[in-house]
Amino acid sequence: MIACFVGYITQAVINNYMPLLFVTFAATLGIDMARLSALITVNFVTQLVVDVLAGRFVDRIGYKPCIIAAHISAAAGLLVLGLVPTHVPDPYWAILAAILLYALGGGLIEVMVSPIVEACPSEHKAKAMSLLHSFYCWGQLGTVVISTLFLWVFGTGTWPVLACLWAIVPLAGIVMFWSAPMPRIVPEGVATMRLGDLAAKPVFYLLFVMMLCAGAAEQGMSQWASTFAETGLGVTKVVGDLAGPAAFALMMGLSRTIYGMLGHKLNLRAFIAASSILCVITYVTAALTTSPVLGLVACALTGFSVGIMWPGTFSLAADAMPGGGTLMFALFAVAGDLGCAGGPAVVGFIAAANGNNLKAGLLFGSIFAIILLTCVLIVRRASVAELPARD
């Protein structure tokens, strides 16, 4: 389980380090907002493709070799990001190659750590799942704070050095998983569900849409938080990174940790519904406010509001379809990554179409939370037998 926690920290590093450099890339490498949006999209679409394929080959090859290979790929991508772009004529393509490498590893990590933790013995599966996903947040917070302070002390020109240093995290994951035993993923006595079995359950489609919107709502704000703080609110890079993505990660981590500790006392569906309402409010506030302070507060509270959405949906799915195994988690990871790719891209393209106004993009992005809220309300009112209450 600890190795899985480290795996999610690796996932946080590869998803959140590069967006901190967007302003630097634009100023020093001449990469415009549309091409920056494309980098985000390539990252998550690559992870999405891996998610689609993982359901076919992970069970055949085995969890241990796949999870180790995932960390090797993630480390290689970070090393390429640090060593290659500044030594080639067009750094954009080198950055793109690095993203493809570490996104390959990130996609595998994402598919595998959740079913591993779900299979580990624990009294309250939803609490364990939420705690696992909280480590993504703490990894995101650490990535933002450490990177911001490192670049502030040593200068923004040292970002390639820091990319290489971040490769230490997946290297540590390789060592830990090498000696870790693997639990049985599908519980003994439970039949493994095939794609046709999953597709026959109406609840599968509802949870799929929830995962899609969870990814879009989370990354739609997270990936643009640093740029939004600097360009939309007019604060410095240090303040923007700490009060934007760092505060976002802190609040998201608190949300998941709270449920990870108190989940046995809380109704999961009610928690997700309340979080969805808060998400709509924070997106609209960030888009419409003229106050930098209020905008940063809204950005941070968005992190709290989206915290439970991803792990909560995973837990509902594991309860509804206990035989889903790797295939089910892979398909829901596909949905999440579709949202992670589409959310920031939609926000970026809407912003570009409105004179690079990120507030316009964020206002449109509130639709993700509205759709998720609608799905949660349907779940709460549904009487389908395959979706029991998760208290």
C-alpha cells in the first residue's frame, strides 16, 4: 500500500510539474497558449490510450512487472524533459517526447494502484481508496511548493535540473514495488466481469460519466491555476504558484484525507453531492470576481470540492461491481483521463477564443461540475440494486 502511495506521488509529479513552467516556456521558448494546451492534451490522451490497453494486457503479464515498467517509463520521461529540450533546435518536440514517455508510465500507474489498494485487506475500502488518492494531492502540493521554491532560489532557468531531480520519486517506486507482494485483485469466489457484463449494467454508464466530469472539473482548474493566478489575477509567479496550484492541492488533499479518516461516519453520495455544489460555486466565483484574493480563495476551494469525486466514484463502482477487476478500473480511468484531457483543453481553447481570457474559459468550465451534480442526484434517487448505499 505504501508503494502505491509513492506511485500516486509519481503521478502527481508528472501531471503538475510542467504546468508550472507554462509562463517560462511562453517567455523563453516562444510556445503560445494553444500549443501549451496541446501539451496538456497529449499528456492525458496518452494516459487514456494506456488505460484502454491496460485492461487487456496487465492481467496477462502480471501486476508486478507492469507496475515496475510504469515507474521506469515515468523516470525516463522526467530525465528526457530535463536533459534534451535545451540542447535541440526546437525544444517543443523534445518536451512532447518527454510527455509521451512519462504519460505512458502515469497511465499504467493510474490503472493499477487503485485495484491493488482495493484488494488489500482493510475494514473500510472507501476510506483506504480516499487515503490513496490523497497522496496524489500531497504529491501535487509537494511538487508545486518544492518546485516554486527551487526555481525562486536558483532561478527559472534551472527547471531542467529540477526535472531530473524529480525522477528520484519513480526510481524509489521501482525499488519499493520490486520487493512488494501483490494481493489477489478480484476477491476469491467472485467471478471476473467481462466487458459485456459491465456494459449490461446501467449504473456503469452513470459512473462513467461521473468519472469523466470528475477529471474535467479537477484538471480544468488545476492545470491552469498557476497561469490564471499570474495572468488573470496579476500576482507574481511565487505567489501565484503557492496560492494557486499549491493551495488547490492542499485543499484537495484535506478533502480526501478527511474522508480517509472519517469515511465510516459519512455518507459518500451525500458528500459527493455537496462537493459538486461547492465546485459550481467556486468555478463561477473564480471566473466572475475582480478581487485577486477572492479569486485565489475560489481556486483553492475548488480543490476541496473536487477531492472526493474521483476516489468516491471508484469506491461506488467497486461496491456496485465487485468482480470488475482491472478492466473496470481501466475503463473508469479512461473516463477520468478523457475528462483530464478535455477539461483543461476546453478551458484553454475557450480562453484563446476570447483573447486569452482565462476567466471566460473557467466560466465555461463550470459545466463539468453541473453535469456531475446531475449524475450524483440521479445516483441518490436511483433504486438500482447494483448500487448500494455507501455509508
